[in-house]
Amino acid sequence: MSRSARLSLLLVAVLVLGGVAVGATLHAAGRAARKEHAPAGGPAVASGAVRLDDPRRVFFRTMAWGPHRDEITAVPADRPTGPRTASGVRCLRFHAAAGTGICLQAVRGALRDTYRAVILDHRLRPLHRYDLAGTPTRARVSPSGRTVAWTVFVSGDSYAGTAFSTRTSIVDTRGRHLDANLETYALTVGGRAVHAADINVWGVTFADDTHFYATVATAGKTYLVRGDRTTRTLRALHPNVECPSLSPDGTRLAYKKRVKGADPDAPWRLYVLDLRTLHESATGEHRNVDDQAAWRDDHTLVYSLPGDFGSDLWTVPADGSGAPHRLVTAALAPVFPR
């Protein structure tokens, strides 16, 4: 190798090492800045055994700063602000029912992150894993624990605009039959079959192992649909419904509705739909709710709003009465005992 070639190679090496050093310094500075601006204190969290079949516990993803952030955590059902027991299992999205859990996780890579869905048993041990096609956004388990659904963003990262694409999958946790993309189901709107390239499906909530509700978007509109896994069909029931959540008694759906005159970046308000009459009513929460609400019981909704730690859980009566109040700080994706 000539002297000029050696000098060129040395110069490239110096530049690369210098870039790595600068990047590391900026990364450390960014972490320090985030820590400096993070809220002090926060809920106390300690490691311990967590069982998804414990009826005395509420579960959620803890957002408190510290070594347990993003872990699935248990708290007393009658005292959700009580001491938190962290499981060691980290999830971006989480849900559970009848001792079965679904955890949508990030898999950290040297060049980029990937994502996977993990089916968990009652001790949060992994049973099955599925690679995901995009960024996790929604997850639900059927009341029996036998059927699980999840939604990811294939492109885009928000429902607020129109430039996004989703993919929703449903899997039988016993037979492991996977419907990888609900867009392959036959869709009818107003009794007419719809075949369009812009169909998106998201936000499944289960009635049972075979039947479910979800949101479908096409031609710039969203609809509540009732799905049937046996017939592989989606039938539109009501317009302007996103991220539905079925009440424990199966009679109502909580959902986020786009309202006229709202900020395009914050367009949703929390509503409840009576499935028998299809009459919808607004709740007492007048702020933007970008979440798939949970039912604490047949009368009370729980949902996330931005907070000092990223997310807090708020609650409001489902019948439109009362005012919202904060239930738990630094928490996301709650699961209540049934």
C-alpha cells in the first residue's frame, strides 16, 4: 500500500471515530437533558411475582421513571394508587383476560428496531411469538383468553391524519390459527360490498372468540364494524367510530369520535354507543382522547391522557354524568379483573 493510500485510510478512520465520539456525546447529553427535565419522584415500583389470573389485582404498563419503566405492573384492585409490583416484562402495548396476556414488544437492533407480539400465560411466560409488520398501536384479548388481536402501523404513526396504513391480526391461542390481515375479510357498508385499496382495519374489541367489533376506514370515512371469524366478514353498523371498546355486559361500546370544529391534531372526544338502539352519547370528558378506552366495570370508563411521565389514567362515568378525574399517574394500558 502506498503512503498516500495509508494516509487516506488513516484520515477516514479518524473521521469515523470522531463521528462515533460526537454521536455518543450527543446521546449522553440528550439523556442528561431528559433526566434533568423529567419530573422528580413518581410512584414507587418494586420487582415481584405477577400473575394475570389474580382477581385482586389491576394490571398496567408502568410509566414511572426508573429501571421498571414500561414493565407490566400489578396493583391492588381496590387501591390502584397503591404499591406497584413490576413483572420484569416490558410491553409497548398490553392486554389480558382469563389469564392470557398479549404483549407487543420492541426488539432492539444495531441498525433499527423491530417488533413482535408475544402471547403470555398467567405467569407472564411467553407461549408464542409473532413478528410484526410495523409499530404496535392496539391489542386485545377475548373474554375467554382464547383469541388475541393486535394492530400495528405499517406506515405513519398517528390516526389523526390520513397518511397511515394499519394491519390487524387475530390469532387463536390454542390452535394457533392466524388471520394475518383482517383487510382480507369481506366488507359490506350499507348492505353493499366494498372492494377498495384504501381499506384499513384497527382497534378490535371482542364479544366472544368468534365475533368482534373494530374500526374500518375507507374513502375518507370510518365505521364501526361487526366481524365474524367464521364467515370472514365485516359488516358496518355505525359511522364515525374509532377504537371501540365493548362493555362487560356486551350492551355498549365506548369509542373516540371525531367532532366538528376540533383541532385536526386533537379531533377526538369520548362517546358511548348503545348497541341495541345505535344511540350515541357524549361522556363528561371534553378533552381529546386518543386511546382505546377500558371499562373498569359496567358503568365506568378508564382511558389515558398525556401526563408528566408520558401517560396518566383518567376515569369518567359511561352514562354522560359526572366529571373526569385522574385515577392513576404514570400508567398506560389498564386491565381490570372480571
